[in-house]
Amino acid sequence: MRFTRVSLRNFKCYEDADVRLDRGVTVIHGLNGSGKSSLLEACFFALYGASALDKTLDEIVTIGAEEAEIDLWFTHAGNDYHVHRRVRNTGERASTPDCTLETPSGSIDGVTDVEDYVGDLLRMDAEAFVNCAYVRQGEVNKLINASPSTRQDMLDDLLQLGKLEDYRQRAGDARLGVEDVKSNVAGKLDQLDEQIEAKESENPHDTLASLQSELTDVTEEIENFEDQRETARETLEDAESVLEAYEEKRAELADVEETISDVREAIAETESEREELADEIAEHRERADDLEAEAEELVAETELDEADAEAAEAKREELAEEREAVTERVSEVAPEVSQFSTEADNAAERADDLEERAADLRAEADELESEADELDAEREEAVERIAELDEEVAEAKAAFEDAPVEFGNAEAHLESLNADLDDLRKRREGVRADLQSAEDRVEEAEQLLDAGKCPECGQPIEGSPHVESVEEYRERVADLEAELETIEEDVEDVTERIDRAEGLVEREREVADLQRNRELAVERRDDRADAASEARADAEAKREQADDLEAEAEGAREEAEEKREQAEDKREALAELNAEQSSLKERVERLADLVDVLAEAADHRETADQLAEKRASLDDRNDERRDRLSDLRERKQSLEADFDEDRIEAAKEDKERAEDYLEQVEPKLEDLRERRDELQGQIGAAENAIEELEALREQRETVAARLDELQEIHDEVAELEATYGDLRAELRQQNVAKLERLLNETFELVYQNDSYARIELSGDYELTVYQKDGEPLEPEQLSGGERALFNLSLRCAIYRLLAEGIDGEAPLPPLILDEPTVFLDSGHVSQLVELVEQMRRMGVEQIVVVSHDDELVDAADDVVRVEKDATTNRSRVVRDAEEVLAD
């Protein structure tokens, strides 16, 4: 993908501009503040809108203008595209009334649709575009300051690995969803099992048979009671007719008897209450005596002189305050004991960890020594191989000792001989044609002579001036035959020389292959020597680290012992405080008990006095009731004299028996009827329970089958989730290794300094620079110029990684560097030029650099010059006269 043209109207500092951008390296050159970066921002805005520039739309439009227009033409994957945006700013709110993208398949309208299409087309959003290809002004150190997780997310998004994480999360969500459903189904299955077990434990079939039998018995009993009830009603009617005549006097007598009974009952109840009150009064007074004796015993255990509640309460409060102070001290000392113990344990654990790390480092150092020995052996093998290749090269070059050309010119010599051979063959064909024509002419002339005619004009020989020309024809034939023979000899000679030259060319190629093999052997020798040296240096460093760790472990153990002693001291102090706290607690509790006992004794004495007053009042009330009872007995004797005692008594007994029976039979019948209804309901419930049990069994079979299906789905989704996670981790690790290699290659090219050995990119995307002595450095520890080159190298390495990863299926956008020299001195600028050249040699189709540095201008294929009018404060693109003529 590359930009071909950008056209601006009222965009920021540009009133009108139209710039064509070609392949190769283009430098946008001009003074600081002339508007160079605005050209690139216009391209970026055309693709992704104002949000990509961290600006609002009203900042896009030139001050004083109402509308701005931006047009960008670019090619992508062999197709042409054109983006047009028109921004309107009327002062209230800026908007984008026009946003159109012309594609090979048609036009797309609308800001959202255009930006979505651009993101899908380039396979990157605005942030990915900046991270990959657009190094904006002042952001050259953006990646070095980013966290490892930010770099990881950025690279994952650029290489489409984020989609694998999306797929894994979707699979995980699906798995959790299946687990939820499976859990619900399993819970439902357990619930059904419990319901079935509960239903079966109730034995609904046996219950139904028992209920039906009991219903038959209850029905028969109801019929029997109803018959007896009718007999009782007839008896009641007869007794009521006998007693009807005596109703008035009987009613009065009944009232008197009832009143007598009530008075007797009231007197008895009152006397009973007086006896209860006497017992209760005695109990309260006895309890008060006991409590006062208990209080005297408690006083003896305290510091008080007598059993006084107020003095006891005052003393209790005083001791409670003292106990609270001791408790507060305990709360201060107890955490110190825990703290010292924890610190001692932590120091001991740290000592164990340090010793374990020291042992690991020594083991790693031993492994590095073994690795260095192996590398030395490989280096010796490479040295022997170099000697062998040198002998083979000398042997191959020996073929040129008596050759007509020097070593290195055989191929050119062969090309020259082949050209000579082609010329000879062409000459031979021409001579052969001339010879054939001459021979035909001689033959024709001889035929004419034999016929007595002139070989030139065909007239009779006599008087013809051309008869002698036949001999000339014959001489021409002889000359051509001699020339042809000479050419054939030359062709044979050149052919032999070509055969020898081809052998010499083969020798040169053989030497070239041997020399390439020798370079590889030399590189292997040097690499193994450096690696062996580095391994031994690393081993020594690890042993030194082990020594330091062991010394640190010894110090940690001493610290642990010291902390344990401090913890023991604090424990002793805490024990003394706990003992004091326990003593104060007992004293406070004894005083509280004394206060409670005194208060309870006073309450009992007061209650006994109140009850004695109430008992005296009840005695007066009973005297009045006895006088009234005497009057009622006299009235009863007068009424009884008017009755036939035997008949009335018999009627009463009949009536009473009938009423008693009717009164008792109705509740009994009601109970039996309720029991009958209840049994009928229970029979229906038992029948329903049997039906429900069968339905639950069928439902369980369905739910169990559903649970098996969900388990199969869960296993498949879990396997898919794990596959996506493993694939993403594998691809990310490949990217880390490849990016580390590309970063080291790029940084080694542009930073021609022997201070640093290599750059390491960990699996967590942490960057570390190693010096020649093996000392690691954070990228932030580099100088300003070194950091700038480091970050430019990292950006280019990411660009190369994407180019290799995409493999031409979606061409990358132009590599854009906006003022990359801000933090570079003159020496580092030269290295930046080399970096740009390297990216061009790698096949980057378009590189755009914004700079005011003249050295970058000299390395450019095309230069776009920008100037700003100091009067109007408007920028414009200026083309040289030579460039205008060329256009």
C-alpha cells in the first residue's frame, strides 16, 4: 500500500496544496513550524478521521475559513482508492457533511462506514497504524516507555492474534454457559431424584388401600350415631313438656342456686389466693435474708467495710477503668509479638530462598561451562574447515596459471567468445549464401556458353563484350570457398576456446561457493568463540551472584535469630499484662455481683410488704360474701317447698341425659364427617401422588439424557478453548523470537558501536540491552540518541515482522517517520540514513520522512519542500524548477 497523491483546501495551515508521492524515499523538507507534519496528518485524517489525531474537527479547518476539504489517493494490493472528506465549521459545531471512499467495487459513504472499511482493508485501526508504520513527531520513544503488556497487546492486534483470544474467550463464555446450563440440569436431576425418593418412601399404593378401608369404617359409624341422635331428641321433647309448667319457679331456683354456687366459689377462690399470698410473702422474705447473707460474704472478699451498693458500684467503676488501661496495653504488645515472629519467619524463608537461588546459579554456571567447552570444540572444527576450504580454493585457482584470462574475468571472457562465435556463424551463413549464388551464376553462364550465347545478355557470343566475365565468376567462387574454409577453421578454434572458458567459469563458480562456505565457517568460528566467551563470562557472573546470595542468606539468618529474641521478650511482657488483666477482671466481677445481690434483696423485701397489704384487703371482702350467702340459702329453702321433687328430678335427669347426649353426638358426628371428607381428600391425594411419581420417573429419564448431551458439548467446547489458547501462545512465542532477531539485526546495522552485545526480548515482551561485559541495561538507561535509534530500530523491526508475517497478502502502508532526528546528533543521523536505506533494500515500497535535516534530503529519491509565508502564516508546497520541468 502506498500514497500517490494528497490534495488539501483550508486544512490547518494550508489554504491550497496538491502533492504527488512516488515510490522510494520521499523527504518532506522545510524549516521547523513550516507545516511539514500537517501533510502527513492530512493523510492520516483522511483514513481514520479526527479522533486519530487527538484533535477536534474545528481544529482541522483553517482559521477564518468555514470549510476544509481533504482528498487522498492511494493504491493497495494493486487497486486504486480515493478518500474525500469535507469538514464544515460554522462556529457552533464542526461536522463532516461529506465522507466518501471510492473503491474498485463502488463508493462507500458516511464517516463510520468509511473508517470501518479502511480498518478492514488495511487490517489495522488508527492505533495499530501508529504503532506499526507512523512514527509521529515527539513519539519516537513511545514504545520504549510502553509497558510489556501494552507492547504485547499491540503486537497481538497487529498480527491478528487478538482474534484468537476473542475466539478463546467466546469458547470460554460458551463453556461457562454450558456449565451453568449443565449445573441447572444436574440440580434439576438431583431434585427429581429427591422427589422420586420422597414419593417412593411414602408408599402411595399401600396408603391408598389403607385409606379406602378406613373410609368404609367411618361411614358405618356415622350412620349408627345418626340413629341414636334421633332417639335422644324424642326423649328431650318429653322431658321439656313435663318441666314446662314449673319453668318460672325452676328458673328462679336455678338462679338462686347458681348465685349460691358463685358466692361459694368466690369465697373459696379468695381464701386460696390468701393462702398463696402468705406462702409468697414468706418466700420473698426468706430470699431477702439469704441475699443479705450472701452480700456479707461478698463484702469479705472485697476491699469494702460494709455492704453498701453505692460504694460497691463506685469501686467497680474504678477497677474497670484500670482494667481497660491494662487491656489497651495488651492490644499494643500482642501485635508486636506477632510482628517480630512474622519478621523472623520471613527472614528465615528469605535465607532458604537465597540459598536455593545460589545453588541454582552454581548449577547454571556449571552448565554454561559445559556449553562453553562444546562451543570451543565447534570453533576448532570451524578452524579446520577453513583450512580445508583454503586448500580447495588454491587448487581451483591453479587452473588459471596458464589460462588466457585472469581469475575473475572468465565469465566476461566466455561472453566475448560466444559473441565472436555468433559473429562467425553469421559470417559463415552469409558467405555460404554468396557462394551458392556465385555457383549458380557460374553454372548458368556455362550453360549459356555451351549454347553459344553470352553469359551476361544471352546474345550470340560473336561480338559480345561480356564473354570474359565467366572467368571472373569462377574466381569469385574460389575466393568464397577459401573464405568459407577460413571461417570454418575460426569457428572450430573459437569453439575449443569456449569449451576451455566454460571450464574456467565453472572453476570461478566453484571458488565462489568455496569462499561462501569459508565465510560461513569464519562466521561460525567467530560466533562460537564469542558465544564460548560469553558463556564463561555468564558462568563467572552467576558464581559471583551465588556468593552474594549466600552472604545475603547468612545476614537473613542472623536477622531471623534477632527477631525471635525480640519476640520472646515481648511474649514475657504480654504474659505479665494478661495476669494483671485477669486479676482485675475477677475483682470487677465480684463487685458487680455484690451490687446485683444488694439490689435483688431490696426488691424482695419491698414485694413482701406489698403482698401483705393485698392479703388483708382480701379477708375483708370474704366477710361481706359470707353475709350474702346466708340470705341466699333462706330463699332457696322457700322455693324448694313448692316442687314435686321426684317428678321434677326425673324430668331433669331425662332432659339432662338427652341434652348431654345431643351435645356430645354433634361434635362426634362433625369429627366423623370431617374425617370422612379428609379421607376422601387423602385418597385423591394418594391417587395424584401415584400419577406424579410416574410423571417424575419419565421426566428424570429426559433430564438425564439432556445432562449427558450437555457433558459432551462441554467437553468439546473446553477442548476448543484450550486449542485457541495454545495456538495463540505458540504464535506469540514465534513472534517474540522473530522480533528479537529482527531487532538485533536492525539495531546492529544502525548503531555501529561496540558497547552493546545484544538485545533480549522476553516472552513477556520485556526489553533488555546487554553490554559487552554481560551487564544488562533497561532501554531507559541509554542516552537520548541511543534511545531514539533503539526505538526506530524497534519500529522497523515490527514493520519487518508484519511484512514477513503477512507475506504479501495485504501490503503494508508506507513507513512514515515524522521528525525522527529530534533526539539525534549528526553521527546518529548518518545511521538513521543507513536504516532508511536498509528498509528500502528490504522492499518497502514507500518511505516518507518529515525532516529539516539536509543529510536526509541528500539520501532521498524525491523531495517535497514546504515553506510558510510569514505575512499570511499559510504554508505551501514549493517545487524546484527542474522538478516542474520533469513533471
